[in-house]
Amino acid sequence: MSIFKDHIDAMSAYKPPLEGRDPVEYTLLDFNERTIEVVEPIREALHGLIDSGRLHMYPSYGDIAEQIADYAGVGADQVMITNGSDHGIDLIIRSACQVGDEIIIPGPSFAMYSQCAKFEGLHMVEPQYTREGGYPVDEVISSVTDKTRVVVVSNPNNPCGTIVSPDDIVRIAKAAPGAAILVDECYFEYSQVTVADRLHESPNILITRTFSKTWGLPSIRLGYVLSVADNINALLNVRGPYDINQFAVVAVSAGLKCRDLTLAYVKEVMEVSKPLLEAFLEQRGVEFWPSAANYLWVFPQNPEAIELALRDEKILVRPKANAEGQLGLRMTIGTEEQTRHLIDVLGRALP
């Protein structure tokens, strides 16, 4: 007999395929990470912390909320730092819901939304994205009931890269005033689309973001939640006092002070590499979903063979099937050099 809740025992763990990902041996285009190392000032700041004689102390967060608020264009009382954006997603769902409540999660999408919903024993409503229609705004609104406690808007969405307009997000928020509208903006630096300036208009909107995808810091885990101050204060009652480590705070503080260095990488990805890959795929007649992020969901005729050919050339991509079971390959977009190498291998592997 288990000591845990029945629905917890019945779950399976979310286990992304992380093993064997050697950044020296492979070009890592499978997890939507920054594809090159962090900028030097971040490395120097982390070395400085190691040498500071403070590792035996509990973390102290200083003015990191103020720094993030300045970057995000909101007040400091509208920011809560988290242990990666996954932590923020979990806290929002856990704080808003009770067993048996409903959560609307349009799919396909990031697995952690449904994983967190299962933790809490929620009923999941899952309208589907389409390549032509994108996020199913009208279907989401028509799915709202008096039991709806969270509506997820992954913006842009993983794996397809689909974007939702701020006006549509506000429309959803007004249609579900009793629900938390969880807007995941973890790829914000790539899409440049946000509802951060609409929070007071729709106080049930909560935004999650991360320093993993753009800034190159997924290994030390720092994300943040943006919302109105009352929501942030409520979530701070649930977040632990030491949930975020000192390495993350030091690294992010250093990164924000030299943000132009990091954002130069974003500019190369979105203005050089992404158009290169899109033009190649269009020329070869390979279907892919329009994307506002640093990845494309690509559907070649022979995805298994393509994935193996890329792996043989030391390039990792992520197989992802759509709602109909058709297998695609989600490809992270990196530097121009990495993208030209990817195109070269694809050119030889495609029929």
C-alpha cells in the first residue's frame, strides 16, 4: 500500500532525453537552448562568487527583482524570481487549483503544463493548435466553465512556435475572469511579443519567463513571474525563502548588466539564421510550422532517416509527433555557421 496519493502513484515522470548530450561532441539543436556558451561577464561573475568565501551562506537576493523589473518594464512589486520557469508554472497551477478543477491546455505543448496539472488531480481540457489557425482562441473561450481555474497560453508555443496576439490574450482573460491566465513567455527575447504592459488591464494574467533559453543559463535555473502586485504577494506565500540559488542570481545580475552581448546572439538567430533555414526548407518543399521563436517544427517525408543522418554528423534535433501522429523534427536555430552546417547535412539527407 502506497503512502502517497493515488493519482501521484498512477503518474509517470517527465523524463526528457538528456543523457549523452555532449556540447563538445555535438551541436545541440534539440532543447531550444542557446547554442553557444554564455558571455564572458557571466562566467567572470560566477568565478567571483566561487572565490568570494560565501558558498557556506544562504542565498541573498539583493535587488535582483528590481533589475528584472527594469528589464521587463514593470514595477519591482510585480516580479517574483523562481527556480526556472517550470517552478513558476508549478506555483501558479498549485496556488490556483484544487483537485477536480479544470485547466485548459491547448496542445500539443510543453509537457510540464500537463505534468503539473496531474500533480494536482485536475481535469484537463485540450483543444488543439493547427498549422493554419494557430492557437485555438475561440475554442478556448468556449471551453471556459465555472470550474476553469487556469488557462495556459504558451507564447510562442513549444513545439510549434505559434504566437498569440496580446489582444487575444486579453480577450481570453476577460472571458475567464475567475481563472489564472498563465502566459508562458520563455522565448520572449526571440518573439518580442508580451502582455507585460497589459497586466493592470487584466489582473488575472500571470507571465512566466526564464533566463534559460536566451541567456544560456538553464543549468543554474532562474526564471520569474510577472503579474499585478497582489498576485505576486500571494505566490510569495507559497515559494520557499531559499528556492533560488546564489549562482543563478549572480549570473543573471551580470547578464542584465551586459544584455547587449546576449541580445546580439538573438539578432543573429532571428535575422540571419532563421531566414536561411526557412528559405532552404521552402526551396526543398519541406513543410514546417510558422514560428516566432528560435526553432522550427519540420516535417520531412523521412524524419527518422533525417534524424539519424543529422546524428551521424553530430547534430542533435528533437523528434516530435503532431496530433495526428505524424512525426516531425523540432530544430533549434543557432548561429549562422551552425545553421549553414545544418542546411548542408539536410541537403544531402533529404530525398
